[in-house]
Amino acid sequence: MSLHGDYDPQNIFAQIIRGQAPCYKLYEDEDVLAFLDVFPQSYGHTLVIPKRVAARNILDVDSDSLAKVMTVVQRLARVLVEELEPAGVQVAQFNGAPAGQTVFHLHMHIVPRYAGEKLELHASARAEASLLEQLQARLLRRINA
Ligand code: AMP
């Protein structure tokens, strides 16, 4: 059902886009927004979303908007790898609750992977605000360099 229902304009990412909910922003242009996941599965877990389309998932986004999102995904994946030096980086995206989706506005996960470290549970433990603030500042220095 969650794969095919209507777009809910009150979902948390829509609120973040409208400035009605806070985020640890890393990047924004007129089409794309990127911010830290507040329930990170690893250090540096980042989300990238389209701003101008009411798309729940990859099935109902137009290809131009998706391409703009993926361009930012690649750029930020490079930033995360350069700054945090993980051993790997995972790019993931889920469609429908049975596939693991919990927020129904299309988003790409960028998850740095560190040797020997398991992922935290999905959307589970909220990170300390101070940790997210420090990480945001660190990544913004690299992004804006
Ligand atoms: P998914 O389960 O693929 O729909 O991913 C949704 C992601 O959004 C999860 O990784 C959550 O930890 C994350 N998330 C939920 N609420 C927020 C929020 N307010 N700010 C940042 N990330 C969030």
C-alpha cells in the first residue's frame, strides 16, 4: 500500500523543505537538499532529497529530478569519503514500507562504512545534537573549501 498511496505533504522531509522543521543542512540548491540523518546508521550518514517534486519514491519521480539528486549524491559521497576516510560508502534507497521505507518523500541514503563496524539499526537511535553539529561544521568546511 505504501508503495502506491498519495503523497502526504505533512511528511517530515516536506516540512524540512518548507523550513517548518529543522535539519543539519549540508547542501541546497533550487532542486535538491541534503542533510544529516538524525538517526545515523554510521558516522556521516547523509540524506539527499528532491525539493520540487512530490515524489514518494523512485517510481513516481521524473528522470530529470532524479538525475539532479544523483549528481548531488555523487558530489557528497566524494566529500564524505575525502573528509571521513571510510573504508567504503553505501548508497541506498527504499521504496514502500515492506522494503524498509519509513519517510515517504523520495530520498537517497549515503552511508559511510568503516572497517569492522556494523551499521546501527535503521531509523533507531537519535544522535547527540552536539555530535551532529560538529559533523555538520566539519563537512561544511570541506564542501565550501
Ligand atoms: P527510510 O527508512 O529509507 O524512509 O529513511 C528515512 C530516514 O530518515 C531514516 O534513516 C531516518 O533515520 C531519517 N530521519 C527521520 N526523521 C529525520 C529528521 N527529522 N531529520 C533527519 N533524518 C531523519
